[in-house]
Amino acid sequence: MAPANTDADPNAKAGTAAGTTASASAKTGDTPRPYHHGDLRRAILNAALDVISADGPSALSLRDLARRAGVSHAAPAHHFKDRTGLLTAIAAEGYDLLATTLAQAADLKDAGVHYVRFAREHPAHFQVMFTPELLRANDLELTTARTLAGERLRTAVSGVPPEGRGTDPRLAGVAAWSLAHGFATLLLSHNLDGPVGDQDPEEVFRTLTGMLFQPNSP
């Protein structure tokens, strides 16, 4: 097979450069990481999510994430500018994932179950999304994704008959969100290890929702 013509193929040049970076990292004692041109943003996000899951957002360092990805310490700034930008991107992605999850719900109770499922499957996103002091509040990607997730919840609430949710749909939405978010937060922080035990947390939540949003007895 003929060798690749790196002069004619810019992608080949990028791959060679990445290989050189990984080799340099190995020489300095860092663990070499696979890196392919065009994948850096995703690689940094994934590394950040790993750090948050293990040690929380305060442990994040762009320099450390660059080392994990096997690139120069300045490379992450090209995608996220700074640490706040990275955390904002994580939150925006989280709200997108949450909106997609809620869109699959059949009704309000199911929306709550999907909310809890999202928190369990994406604990790092969940932690960052609801810590506003870490985020760039006016970021368009973030505000758009957050609005969409909120609309998904309001749609689920609107499907409940008035006699089952009261006269104020907005307050009903707050109640539904509070129940799902509170349960998910307590679950992730292991405060429900005793009451939930070996039970499926989603089934436990279904039982809890049965105590609310019921039609009033005649």
C-alpha cells in the first residue's frame, strides 16, 4: 500500500500533529490519549464530565483537561474560552438531553420518571445545570435549551385535567418540578439509600406521584 501523501491531505497532517503531541505527553510522563482532528470539543466535554462525576465542578481545570486529551494546555480555550464557558456548554447540553428525555413521556407522571432517569444517567450534567453561579447566564445556547426543557414540562402539566392540578397551571408545574427534582437530588446525594433500599428508584417515584395530582373526591 502506498504511503499517505501528507502534503496533499490536510487531515493526514492533523493526524501526524496529534500523534506527535501524544508522543510528547508520553515522554513527560502523561498518559497518551487518542485524539483525532475535529473531536477535541467532545473529548474535553467527556473529560470534564468524568472529573465532575468524581470530584465535583470545583475540581475542573482546563490545563488538566488538556493533559487528559493529550493536547496543548491552550487548546480547550479555542472551544470554550474559559472554565465558565466549559461549564455553560455542559449545562446547555444537559438541558438539551433533558428536553429530549421529557419529550418521550406519555403524561405528567411519566415525565417525572423520565426526569429522575435523566438525573441518574447524567449526574454530572444534572449537578452543573442547577448551579447558576457557575454558568454564563446570558449564553444563547444555554437559555434556548433551558427554555425548551421548561416547555416540555409545561406541556406535561397541561395534560392533567384542571380538577387534578388546581386552578394555577404555573404552580402545578412548580409542584411537579419540585417533586421530581427534589427526589432526584436526594437520590443522587444518597439521602434516600435507606427508604429506597433495593427498590427501583423510578418505581418508588411512580408511587410518590400517585399521592399528588389526583382528581378531587366528589
